[in-house]
Amino acid sequence: MTAPKSRIGIIGAGAIGGFYGVMLARAGYDVHFLLRSEYETVLQNGLQINSAVHGSMQLDSVQAYRTPAQMPKCDWLLIGAKSTSNSDLAPLIAEAAAENAKVVVLQNGLGVEETLRQVLPDNIHLLGGLCFICAHRSALGVVEHQALGGVNLGYHSGPASAAEQQSLVEEGVSMFRAAGVDSNAATNLAQARWQKLVWNLPYNGLSVLLDAGTEPLMKDPNSRALVRSIMLEACGAAAACGEPLPDALVDRMLMATDHMPNYLPSMYHDHVNGRPMELDAIYAAPLAAAAGVGFAMPKTEALYQALRFLSARAL
Amino acid sequence: MTAPKSRIGIIGAGAIGGFYGVMLARAGYDVHFLLRSEYETVLQNGLQINSAVHGSMQLDSVQAYRTPAQMPKCDWLLIGAKSTSNSDLAPLIAEAAAENAKVVVLQNGLGVEETLRQVLPDNIHLLGGLCFICAHRSALGVVEHQALGGVNLGYHSGPASAAEQQSLVEEGVSMFRAAGVDSNAATNLAQARWQKLVWNLPYNGLSVLLDAGTEPLMKDPNSRALVRSIMLEACGAAAACGEPLPDALVDRMLMATDHMPNYLPSMYHDHVNGRPMELDAIYAAPLAAAAGVGFAMPKTEALYQALRFLSARAL
């Protein structure tokens, strides 16, 4: 006999929340979506994932809510909303959470758990999730999934003992795997976040600044060299912050990106659609962490300063 | 009795060649223009300078030529064409030059005299001219002059002794001053070129990358900080290359730019009009010079790499 499947809440159904929510619902999990701008459309049309990996997936009867008060309490909460709204989200998350719920922050950048932790009740387990996925929302309730899809999980903070932490992470990993999602435990969440930044720091910002996806950025020798040196700055910063990364990481990431379809990261879509870019979590926080230990990231900083200019002008 | 005024040839009548050529012609100098794409228009309509400083200036009967063979030999030749065409220009310059002519390279960047020197006859005096002017060409034969206008001159190479070099530079300075153009001798041309780069390195590239003139770049604290740090890299590189610049230079330039009208540098106009950007002279040459003495300019290099990407994509 198997244990009853967990009840899962998805906060925000952009590309990330939509994709993982639909994958988990298809696998039989009881999935509930807390939505804002997409509520009406999703209630009417359901959620649609156009996946180059899994084919077309449609979730017709979406359990969608406008407020957490209407939602059943959830054992797992996956945060797919933008990190720019984390402080507004915290009370909603707390309200949607069952006792001792596991909250997984599926966001990029540094310090995203800390922001939430400060405003979440102590009895909530907070985990970080690193998503390795090429996906974007093409319309309300419609997600284009181009490639990849894995999620690595690490325990951030909460009432669990070390042994319990491991078992909670394994529970989350099993849940994703049961839904056909590649998943692994990140034994060191801080290091895993830096590792993810090695990819996000060059591609997110340069896609905006140069109006280009990964393919042209990798093809041109100058932008490729720029990508590489920003990656090396990120590795140097990680090491300086006490989270050294594998030596071969940069070349491995470049090669992996070479084999990806031409990908426009979420920051590109945010910018062209007039939404705020996640500059604090993805750029300001790692730059501040590096500066705090006296490590300079000049090319990353130049990129960040240019993006801030564009962001201010877009207001 | 005064000496007969020199015969002056202008090679290329974009904003720089057009402005200084008209100023000198108005002062009674015998000015001849070697033109390519503008030849027909200038012959028909003359040259027009819309100057915020001097008012509207029209030169009706322009002595314009398509080839140097048709031109009278000139004592002074002012090179206002883009540095991107220097190697093509050299034979034309040599042909238009009187014996012992003075050739003044009115271009930005580093190494622009060296490129020409290699292909010019030994008996030609080569000088560098640093233009401090806000001007751009708005149409064939029409130049908008927004502010400033000075030219500093320095001797680069040629048959002159040290004393003769000084006297030739003074002759050029007097010529410009007689035409109402502020002009001074640059005792150290290499240092003067670096000093000019302190301004060009941030503003030229960022205007292209961020689609912005000096005013918005200075107003936003992030782009202003980026401008400043690129200026500091340029000063560091100049010092490392043996051409230290005054300590107060960066703050002085920032303040001067604050007081300028909103200005879009020539690189911006080149890029939006599909002309090649002067990336070699303005970026690649100083980066190579700095790298040659082990000095890193990471933010400048990041900007250059981004510009190269845009330049390649524009082809």
C-alpha cells in the first residue's frame, strides 16, 4: 500500500509554476494553483504546455484560486512567481501552507530564501529548487517548453533536524521523479545557487542587452568570450564566498548551451513584456556577496549597471 | 604684409571635415574638399552648418573633387573621414599633398597615425588633432553643430626637427584660431589621445548599447557609475602605458558632460545609419595597448565585446 499523494500548491503559474504543476497533476498529485492575472483564463481554458520533450499537455480542470483563503492547506508549496514579488507573496504562502509544510522556492538568484524566511512562520520548512529548464509563457495559461526540465532541491531552513532535512529533500526529489521530472538532492544549496548563477549571470542579462538568444551569443566569438568571462567571475565569486565550484564547470556549461536550442531566458521575456527584471536576486545579491568578501566582478557589474539603466528607463 | 594663407585640403566632409572646412573657408583660407558620397549634393547645394554656437553657416561655392588628381596640391590636409577607411585613404592623401605637407588626423582612438604613417611618403609631416566638439551630419552636406568645437594639435612623425615640430604645431594652432576655432598645442600627442579616450570609451559605446545620449546616461546613477568606472579604467591604462593623466580628469570630464547638451556620439550615428563603427581605433587599440603592459580594462572590454557582437550582427 502506498501513502496518499501529497497535496501540492503552486504559487504563480508562469512558465515554471505552470510546467511543474501540470507535470505533477498528470502524475496524479492533488495540485492547486494560486493565480492572479491568469485566473480567469486558466479557469476557462485550463493550462496548456507545448513541450518539445513531452508533446502537448493540457490540464483541463484546473483547481485554481484567487486567494489562499479559498485553497485547501497544502503539504508542498512550489513558488514559481517572480522573485521581485517575494515580500508580497510571503503572507499568501503562509496562509496556503499546512502545518509543517514544505515551501520550495523555484527561483533564480541569491538570497531568495532569506527574503521569504524572514516573513514565514518558523514551523515551515523552506527549500530551494534549482530548475534546469528552457521554458517560457507564450500567453496566459500557455507554456512553451523547449528543452530540459530538471529540478534540484536543497533544504534551506526550518524546524527539521539534519536527518529530517535529508529525508524531506528525498521526499521532494521522489515527488518530482514520480512526475517524470529529473530531480536530485543538492547537498549544498548555497553552492547550487552559485552554480546556477554561473549560467544565469551571462545569458539572462546579455539576452536583454544584445536582444539575442543563446545561439547567436555562442556563435559570435566576442559575445562567447564575454559569456565565458562572466562565468569565470561567477566561479571566482562563489569560491571567494566559500562555495568553490568544479573547475570544469564553465566549459561544461558552454558545451551544454551549445547543444541547447536557441533560448531566450526569462529575463528577456520579462523585459520585452514590460515586467520587472529579477535584477536584485540574479545580479545585485551575488555582486553584494562578492563585494562583501572583497571579490570584484567587473564585467558582471558592468552588465548589471547597464541592465539597471534599461530597467529604470522602462518604467 | 601677411604671408599668403595656406591651401587646405579636407578629406571627407562628414561632421568633422564639414565643420572645420567651412570655418576655415569663411576665414578666407583656400579650402578644397575631397568627397565621395557627398560630392554631387555638395556641388549643388554647398555645405551647411547649423551651429548652436555660430548660427547658420552656408558655404555656397564649394571647391569639391571626386579624386585627388583633380585637386591642387595642399599644404595642410585635414582627415575627417572615419578611421575605418584609413588604409584606403593613404594613397589619396599622398596624392593630394604638396611637398612637405602637413597631414592632420582628426580622428578618435589610438594608432590612427601609425596606420597612415606606414603608407605615407617620408617627407610628409603627420600630426594628430583631437576635436572637442558635439556635431553630427544630419544629411549629405548638412552638419548640426551642438556645442564646443576646439581642436588640439600634436606632432606625430615626419621630417621635422624638434624645434620645427613645435613651429609647425603653432602654425596649425594659429590657422584654427584665425578661423575662430579654439586650438592648443598638445605637447604629448599620445597622452592627448588617451585623454580623449577617457571620454570616448564610455560614451561612444554606451550610446550604442543603451540607445541613449549623454544626458540620460549621466542622470541614471547606475549608468553614471558605469561611465565613471570605464573612465577610471582608461586613466589606469594610460598610466600603465606611460602616459599618466591628471588625477582630477575624470571628475572634470563628468562635470563637463553634465553641462553639455544631450549628445549622441558619432558611433551612435554610425551604428543607427548602418555604417561601420570605429571599434578598432577607439576600443581594440587601447585594449591591446593596455593588455600589452599587463593592465586589465574589464568593463571596457565587456563593452567592446558587446559592441563587436552588435557590429557583426549588423553586417
